Amino acid sequence: MTDALFLSSDELADLATPADYVEHVREGYRQRGEGAAAEPRTKLTNADPPGMFTGYLAVLPETGAMGGYTYGAGFGGGDAWFVTPLFDAESGEPLAVLDGASMNPFKTGAAGAVGVDELAREDARTVGIIGSGPQARGQLRATATVRDLDRVRVFSPTRENREAFAEKTGERLDCEVEAVEESADAVEGADVVITATNASEPVFDGELLEPGTHVTAMGRYDPEKHELDERAVSRATYVLDLRARADRDAGSLMAAIEADAVGEDHVHAELGEVVAGHAAGRTDDEEITVFDSGGTGIETVAAAHMLYERAREEGRGTTIKFAPASEAMRG
């Protein structure tokens, strides 16, 4: 038998800052760039009751951890439930099971922020964000740790939501956050554009992107749905979190290829290759860049291991026991 920890969402919620998440997720992507194993999500859908069951995995050997996410969303309860198993990458033994809900926007936001840090201009100060939910907040809070922001413009279709986002986020970030009437108002003049939506169709006109803009597109991971139009994709140096997503769920890229706007070789690099120095990031101040972030086990394992280590130091969690297969598989 071996001991592991169960860590509730509440026990994890105050263990790390957005900057902490960015630091550890960056290291996870560096390891991926050096060859660490990771696979895109597998998504299973159910019609009755309607829902989605999905998961993804990664091994971070230098961190000493492996694991991923499994979660169900929708179904009869109409909610989402996140379970994060974490294993020791040397022994293979389970280390912890985390309720992954509270960390989700922070670890996903951290992946976006690593993309901003590698691909946006050094002098980027203004952000246009489309979306006003928890993921949008996580992206913005993490981005604010890698660039000194002075102005944010947010659009979402519901006025009350975008205005509440602007009020709460402006207080937290100590910069001007303005709710705007159209997505174009958020995009025009922005140094960084973030899309964090559940939209099925493009959420802005790619012609609006000014030279030097960086885009983080993180809201969709579906071959039939995309936040970016063909023009945004074709104008950009296109970086994915994992190349294997290119023909599986990178909907914006897949739509642009289908329309012959770009070729199948349009992916410049994986983010990890850029972080590790094996591929160039931004090469000049006029370049338009895109980081297509569909969610991977890389940021999940990096963040989960950080939280596990800190929870152990503070004596948090409930001990649970696992039996090794050599003892439990008796037939």
C-alpha cells in the first residue's frame, strides 16, 4: 500500500499566485520542448443526457510528476467536475488526487501568459479581451504578470457581464479596464488580443489585427468551432500548444486549411519548442502572432505538482491509500 493525498478545491485555492502558476507552467513547457511526453485531449460526447467527458495526459520528468485531467461537463447535473490524478514520474506511484476546479482558470491562464511572454512585443501594454467568464479572468490576471498593462478593453455579448468584469478586474489589476460595445472595439489598437469564449464562429474580423499584435485563442478546442477567422490565421505566425492538435481539435487552423487560406504546414512551432529555444518566437515588431491554446496536461501537471508540494508543506489534505497492482490484482 502507498499513501497519497486527496486535496479539495478549497485547500488549493490560496496556495499560489498567478505569477507562481506562470513560473511553473513555463518550466513545464520547457520540458515539453526538450521532448517530454504529452497528448491532446480525448473528448467523448453523449447525446442523452447531453454532456462531454474528456481527459488528457503529460509526463514532466524533470518535475518528477505525471498525470493530467479528467472531467465531465453537462450531463444531467448541468455542471462540470474536474479530477486531477498526480503520479511520481520515477516510481509511478500515485502522489495525489486533486479537485481541479479552483486551479483551472489559473493554470490555463498561465499557459496563455507564457505564450504572451514568448510571442508578444516587449512593449505590449494594451489588451483586448473577448469573453468575460472565469477563463477570461484567469487569462488576464496571468498576462498581467508578464507585461505591464495600462489599458484593457473587454467585450462579451451580455452588457451586464462585461461591465461586471471591467469593474472587478480593474480593481484587482490597478489599470484601466473598460467594457466596450463591440468586439471590434476590443481588437482595434490592442497589443494583445485574448479570446476566451464558447463561440462557434469567429468572434472578430482578422483584418482588424494591427501589425505587431499577439493573439491568445483559448476558448475552443473543437474541429467544427473556431474563434479566429481565416484572415487572422493566415496573417499570423501560428504556434500551437501541441502539434498533434493541428488535425484533431484546432478548429481555427482546420477551417483555414479547409478554405485554402493556409497550407497544412502553417504551424510554426509548439510553444514548448519556443520556450526551450528550439524555435524562434517573435522576430520583429510588425509580426502578427497567434498562440492557439486548447488545453494540455503540461500546464495541468506543472500546476498540480506545485500545489501538491505546497499543500504537503502546510499539512493540508486527507491521506488515502492505494494498493499496488502486484497485490490487488488477484484474479
